[in-house]
Amino acid sequence: MIAERINALREEMRKAGIDACLVPTNDFHGSEYVGDYFKCRRYLSGFTGSAGTLVVTADMAGLWTDGRYFLQAEEQLEGTGIDLYRMGQDGVPKVREFLADKLKEGQCLGFDGRTVAKAEAEELKKILEEKKVRIDFDHDLPGQVWTDRPSLSCEPVTLLDEIYTGKSRKAKLADVREKMEGKKADCFVLTSLDDIAWLLNIRGGDVECNPVVLSYVAVLREKVLLFANEKAFGEEVKAALAADGVRLLPYNSIYQWIRRIPVGRSVWLDGSRVNYAIVASIPKQVTVIDETNPTQLMKAVKNPVEVANIRKVHVKDGVAVTRFMYWLKQRVRAAKEAGVRQITDESGLALTEIGVAKRLEAFRAEQENYRGPSFETIAGFGPHGAVIHYSATPETDCGLCTDELLLVDSGGQYPEGTTDITRTFVLGEADEERRKYFTMVLRGNLNLAAARFLHGCCGLNLDYLCREPLWEAGLDYNHGTGHGVGCYLNVHEGPNGFRWKIVPERRDSAVFEAGMVTSDEPGFYLEGRFGIRHENLIVCCEGEKNEYGQFMYFDTLTMAPFDLDGIDASLMSERERRLLNEYHGKVYETIAPYLPEEERQWLKEATRAV
């Protein structure tokens, strides 16, 4: 089937005079996760990961993806005729380098200009023009092949009350206009969906797990133009937006509007996110100010109301995860008492990866204001835990037994905030090897959460705190240590994050400011055997200010126990044991009041001092 689709694409390329077709994982807005309409790369390649770029020529097809997806991509591409290019590995060219080497003078690279950012398109143009290779960005070739393509999403839009946002739409727009004055910009064009939702205090459901609205925004001095599907907006929402000067226009009319910007005006946009088709539509006599989108940092620095809400939501989410852990441990106990390896649910049916994900979702659904998962739950048993972004399917779903580790990475969406937590559970008893790695990873998590640092530090300065226990042993994990998290928005957002090396395109190495929420999630993975990851969310806070400057620290938001059955306390320093005991003491104090007596007694033991 995949080979047939690739051949059909090649036929469309031949008709259009295109020698290489670039198919990114993208929508028209630079989103990390995309709606069904935009999953062209997935349709053509069969690879279901959230990050990857497909390149097809007359004689080859290749898929580029990062370390989170190497194992998954290898499995899913097998037999398709598509080669896997492991990004960041020695000897693996970047996509643009590959194209520059592959394409010959007079040939043509084609892509849909709505799905490639201005910055990336211009880099491609620069490197290919040297070889006199032309670019055609006016064709949606994958769309011509995809005959049963889903329609664009149009989920209802809701208003998010100021009791959750902490700041009105009018005040946020005033802040943006103040920034525009500083740049001498007549117009600010915003296309990133989470930034639009944040700026206008609206939420939707056009991307699974991400409460965003398919839309573009143009902020002018006296009004705001919102390009979106009017059918998604009820009368109350339209009236509230109109009261703050927001005018609703058809979604695709952004391109016609851009072309009519008067001569001599100036437009501010972020070329790393705004698509190339929009920028190419701007008249030549209009000045383009290509600088970082200011709402990204505004959104990342949560205000006091948002931080207070985020703390509350982590209590609710912590109750759900803790109750799930109790339930899971009881199922393990029942299997051991029955003298069997296979773990079953209460009805005697085999418990599987999909089954535990559904059960965790059920515990979250019991919490007030729960709106759904913040991403598809990762529940990986044994070898599947080593696939960093594993997602169980009916074909891969395996039963749980009492002799291995289970890695569960999950999160929830609530009006108060977004959660993201990973716990690795011991099903039965962990051997010495697993306890050693389990403890190494936990030490890294605790040490990063306890960091004290001067203002001005970013993730590049602090990542080592998490990796040190592994690096000391000559080990590592092939993903970043942490990412920014939205407030009832995307579970991944910039510009804050933790990683040890600069990856310019990720733009997640901003200076840490008070109010930024970031994940702390080191891991360790042995291919074909097991995976371990421990993840909490932490919020940056201001500490002491003295003659050396403003000191900062992190406060842990996530409230759920780590599995003590996997810990070898003898491998921890006295300080690390103290950090774990203090955290577990806080978990018990916070979560216990919400649990039935039997679960409360279990939690007391599960958070005992080591």
C-alpha cells in the first residue's frame, strides 16, 4: 500500500515537472502535532511518529526523524522501500544537505508552501540556487494522491474565563501593540495556534489533545483580524471577540488580505513559524520585520493566577495517578498471590498496555473539569518501554506480567492547566540491574529539581545535573531532558527547555524566568529489554537576591509517588535520599486527604522514608 502511494506521488511529480517532493510533518501553522487533514507524511510513509520529514525522488524515498523515534520508524518503514535517516547521527546528512547533493542543475524541488516555514524555505532556496535548482511551492502533491483525505477540523470554540487566564484579552492585545510600537510595526501576523488561543483567551479542539483553533491573526493598531471558520464560533463567542475589536474573516482569506497590504506599511512576523506561502504573498513594497514572536515568551511566563491554578490541577491529576498506581499494584499483588505471571483485571481478563492506559484515563475522568488527555498515553511494557514514544496498537498491545517494568507517560487537560507525568512501575520485583538504572535516572530527576542558580541560566547550563549519574557510567538517553508546558494548551511549548547541546531549530534554550513551567524527565533505555523514565513538572521561582544577583530555583508541581520497589537507596547520596524523602512527604501530605482509607494507608507505605 505504501509503495503504491509513493508511486502515485511520483506520477503527480512527473506531471508537475517536480524532481523531488518534500513532505514535512506540518500544518499551515508550524504545529508539532497536527490534525488528521494534515497527516500527509503519515499517509504516504506509514510512519506514525509526531516528527519526521519525507523526501521522494524518482528513484528513492527517505524519512528523517529524531532519536525519540528511531526504533519505531525502523519497524514501521520495514518493507516500504523508504530509507530511514537517523537525524543527528554521524554521517547522516540533514534534509537540505541531502537535497543539495541529490538534485542536479535545472531540476526542481516541490513542496506545499503553506507547510514549510519561511526560514526553512529560504535556507533551501539559498543552498539550491547555488546549483541552479528551482523551487515550486504552489503544489499540494500529497493532497492530490490522498483521495479520501479528511476535511479540515471545525470544532466549537469556547472562551476561557479570566479566572483561569489571569489576564484579559484586551490587556494582552495592549501588550502586543506596545511591542509593535517598539518595532515600528503597522501589523503583527501571528499563525501559531497555541499563541493565538493564548492571546485571544479562546480554546478549541482542532488538534487532538491540543485545545487550539485553526486560525490566523493579524493585529493592527485599531483592530484584530481573526481568520477562521465562522461555523466554529457561537454567538456568545463572536460577541465577546467583537467587543474587543476582533473581526472574524474566512480562514483561507488570509492570503488575499496579505496581498492587499498597502505600500509602505510594515509587517512583523516570526519567519521560523509563519509559512512561506504567507510571506511570499506580501507585496514587495511592504517592509517585513522578521523577529521572534513576542507572545511565545509572554505565554511561557505564567502569571500568578495561572501558577496558582496549575498547582491546583496537579493535586487533581496527582490523585488520579496515585489511585492508578494503587490499583496497578493491587493487580500485581493478586497475580503473585495466585502464583501466575499474567496480570489480570478484576474480571480476570489479561491486563494489557491499552488496558492500563484506559484505566488511567478513567481515573482522570473522575476529576472535576477534566477535558481529556494532553497527548496520547505512552504505556510501554518491557521492551516496548525502550521505544521512547511508543504507542500501543491492537497489533502491538501486549499483556503485562509480574517480572518486568512498565513505563507510563501521560497527561491531562483541565481549564486550570496542562499536566505531563511519567512513572516507571515495577511489576513484581526488580533485579539488581534494573534497580541500578532506575535509581540513576531518579537521582538525575531529583538533582535537577533541586537546582539553585543565578538568573540568566538556561537549559543548556542545567541539563548536566540530570545526566550526571548516567554520564558518570558512560551512559545517556537520546532526547532532551525537558520541555516547556502550556496552560490548558500544548503539552510542548517553547522557549524554555533542558538539553545539553544547541539545536537551533527547537528554540527551547531561553533564560529561565519565574513562572515558566518545564518538564524534568531523564530516562534510560536498553533496546529490546526495557525503558525507564521519571518525569515531573517544575515551575521556576525567584529566590534570594543579593550582591551576586537574583537567584532562582525550581518547585515541583507534580504530586505522585515514585515506585520505591525500583530504588536501590544504597546508590544514592545522603542529599539525594533527603530530596526523595522530602518529595514523598509532600506527596503524602497533599494527596492523602483525597483518598479512601485503604488507599491512604497504602500511600503512606509507598512514600515511606528510605
